[in-house]
Amino acid sequence: MKSLLEGRAGRFLVGLAPYAWLAVFFLVPFLIVLKISLSEPQMGIPPYMPLVDWAEGAFKGTLAGYRTLLGDDLYLFAYLGSLRLAAMATLGCLALGYPAAYAIARAPRHRRHALLMLVALPFWTSFLIRVYAWIGILKTEGLLNMALMGLGIISEPLQILETDIAVTIGMVYSYLPFMILPLYATLEKMDLSLLEAAADLGCRPFRAFLSVTLPLSMPGIIAGCMLVFIPAVGEFVIPDLLGGPDTLVIGKVLWAEFFDNRDWPTASAVAVAMLVLLVVPIMAFQHFEAKRAEREG
Amino acid sequence: MNNRGFALYTALALVYAFLYLPIMLLVIYSFNASKLVTVWGGFSTRWYGELLQDEQVLGAAWLSLRIAFLNACLATGLGTLAAVVLVRFKRFSGRALFTGMVSAPLVMPEIITGLALLLLFVGMEQVLGWPDGRSMTTIVIAHVTFSLSFVTVVVRSRLAQMDRSLEEAAMDLGARPLTVFLRITLPIIAPALAAGWLLAFTLSIDDVVISAFVSGPGATPLPIVIFSKVRLGVSPEINALATIVVALVAVAIAVAGRVMMGKENQDG
């Protein structure tokens, strides 16, 4: 039976609204970013020249924005800084998240749901407020230094706030649920009889973990790492609040070019370069997600 | 419990402490009479009083609530339609592009989305004369664009798991497709719609970076106000605000949990 929903016209109507919305408000904006990254800056509103001079019929594009990126070490260091901090945050999330996900997946079945809820719960409170909480903890006269000095572990307060360590802590804190949830999903589905088989064959628990559990949880590790690494590369709020003036990341550079220097072409070029940097992990993520969706759907 | 189990549970307890301790400290220090963060000056609700007299914060909170509400409704509608398209329509021209556009906002750095949307609004204003500056409208459009993908993810999995024979039965009995969708499909995926709505609401009311690009002097949502205060350092007023947010979220979760438990009991 050919129904309205299944028919061509029906499909077209259902798909039209989300398709049009995303095309106009997601796809087109990126084309505009690309266009402005090739434009000449000017003083005025908007602060860039048209790409095509219709009166003369001439193409007025320039690679000046990109040349600035290549010519100034600042941008290279900012990219490297973002990659390093994102990598540190990803490793931190994995180191904390794997044991947690493992413990939840092996907990009694009736408790797993509640334990998992506890991981996801902080996500529902404000991200900004959770990052802000760390300022009071990490600053020189903050709670962590007070506690460490009170316990006699250190005699002088440590400078933690405004360092890369503070930014890494903030990122691990904010993104940890995104690591634990996919890890839990793969660990929970694992067939435990494989471990019994390994034990029967004389395999010690740690060896069995390395050669059975770890490879089987690889899809979860990859998904979790992508979910942490990709947003961490583009992060702005955490390095801005917890980092110092020396914390050089690409999100802060883009922000400064746009809001402080009002250099829209350079800001756009920075955005395009950031996308190029992220395109491989984003495509890989989409590929894995599509495969997962096919399996489930 | 063996040694390994003990080690695992210790690790888990440490992770929970890591997740909850900072929030608890904020709550405790919101009742601190002293302006200094680390000096306990006795119990006081002084910062709550000051917060409730702060016109800027109150106005921003009201604006944020309205934006989040509108955003959640629009994003749930569009996100559900997108989920229907992805699950039910397996082959159509432009499916690859559509799949990409739906999932890209999930991982796109906010700073890029924000910049791109602002440049779009500026361009549209030049060409079409609309939108007239940055306002609540531009913020809602921007929020819907990134939160509808999250709704799609939630609704899509529920839609993919649902038993289609119920729809087929209704159709065999002569129900029209729209009736089938409204009377059969929608009630079945309703929990996912509610979850998606709440997710979109939370994402919107929490968003800093995208809002910073698309908001203007006339329309400043709460996170932007908090962000500019926080950039100047720790303030006890923000601790009080944080505590109110945590309390509201806790109540909302308790209510949602109650409702869902009741539903499960009904279903079972």
C-alpha cells in the first residue's frame, strides 16, 4: 500500500523543514565563512570588501588572510597548543573514565542504571558554572592549596590556575561523561564467557584484560576519544577562564581576531584552518557513528 | 568482595568525588558571609539577597528562559522530523548531505558555528534587510540549529527500535498515515521527545560561545552575563546563582525521575 508518508510527495513535505533549516542556517554559513576568509579587510561595516566587484565584473579575492596564518608563528603555536591540550584532556578522560565505565559495567545489573545516571547528572547543571567552580579551587589562595598546605604536603602555594594543568583539569572535568558513556556501552555488551574461557586456558586476569577486554572495547575507546578530542580542540571558555595569558589555543585566537581586532577575514581563515584540522577526526567519527546506526537501526 | 572489585569501586568513588566535589563546594560557599572565597565568615544568605536585586541578572535569566523554551519546542519539532527522515526514508537524493548536516553540529566546535551564523546574519541583513541587528530571534535561530541534532540522535534511536507492526495494523484497519503518526507513532516515541526537549532546553540555557556571537546589546542571555562577571574573578553572587541552578536542576530531575518511574510501573 502506498501511503502519504511513504509516497514521494509526503516524504518531500516531511523532509523539507529540517532539510531547508539546516541548509540555510548550517551549510550556507560555512560557505560564507569560506567566502569572507578570501576577502580583503576594510574599515567599515561590514569590515570586509565584497569578493566580486559586480560593477567591474572582477574577482577581488585574496589569500592575505591565509598568508597571515602561515607568516605569523602565533597561529602555528596556537594550533599546536590546542592539539596538545586536547590530547592531554583525552588521555586524562580515558585514564579516569575507563576504570569508572568498567566498574559500572561489572556492577550488579540493578545498580548500573543509577550509577550511570550519577555520571551524566552534572551535565544537566550549567557547564559555565562547573568550570567557574574550579577557579575557586585552583587559584593560589584557593581551596586546593589551602588543603595541601594544611596537610603539610607543601609549604608554598602552587601556581595551578592560569597554567595548562588547570585547563586540562577543567576539560577532563567537563568532558568526562562523554568518555564514560560510550565506554560503558561497549563494556556492558561484552560477552563475559570469553574471559572465563581465557581463565580456563590458564590466562591470568591482567593478561586476559589486555588481550580480550581491551580489544573488544576499542569501538567505545575510539568513540569516547573523538567525543572529547574534537570539542576540546575548539574549546574557548575553559582556556579563557582557567588558562593564563600564555595559554595559546586556537579558540582564543579566533575570539581575539573577531571581537578585539575586528579582523573578520583573518578570523574566518582561522576558522577554516581549524575545520581542516578537525575534518579527519570528524569524518572518522561520522563513519563510526553511521556504522553503529546501521547495526542498531 | 575481592581485591580487584575493591580497587574498581574505589576508582569509581574517586571519579564521583571528582565530579561532585566542586559543585558541592560552590553550594557551601554560597552561604559564606565573607566576600573572600577561602575564608569562612559564618553562615549568611546575603549573596542571595544581592542576587535577587540584580536587575541585569534577573532580566538576563528571564530572557534565557524564554529563548530556551522557544528553542526546545522548535528543535524538538525539526529534530523529530529529521529523525523520521533518517530512519524511515532509506533512499532519497541528497541523503548523504542530509545525514552529514544533521550530525555535524554534534561535533562542530561552537566557536566556528557561532562565527558562521553571525556572518550569515550580517550578510542576510545587508541583502534582505532582515534580521534587524542581533536580537532574541537570532539567538533562537542559532540555538535551534545546533540543538536539533541532539534531539534527532535521541528520537532516532527510539524510532529505530519501535515495533512497526502496530503502525501496519492501524494502516490495515484503514487509518490514514497522518492519523497513524499522531495516534500510534507519536505516543510511542513520546519519552524520547520529552528527553530531546529537555536536552535542547538545557543546551540553550547553558550556551555561552554561540550566544556571544549572535547576541547584541539589546538581548544578553544569562550565560553571557555570568561569563563577563566570572572573567573578572570569583564572586559570591555567582556562587548563589550556581546554587539556585543546581537546586532547580535537582528538583527537575527528581520530578522527571518520578514521572518516568510511574510510567514504567504503569507499563509493566
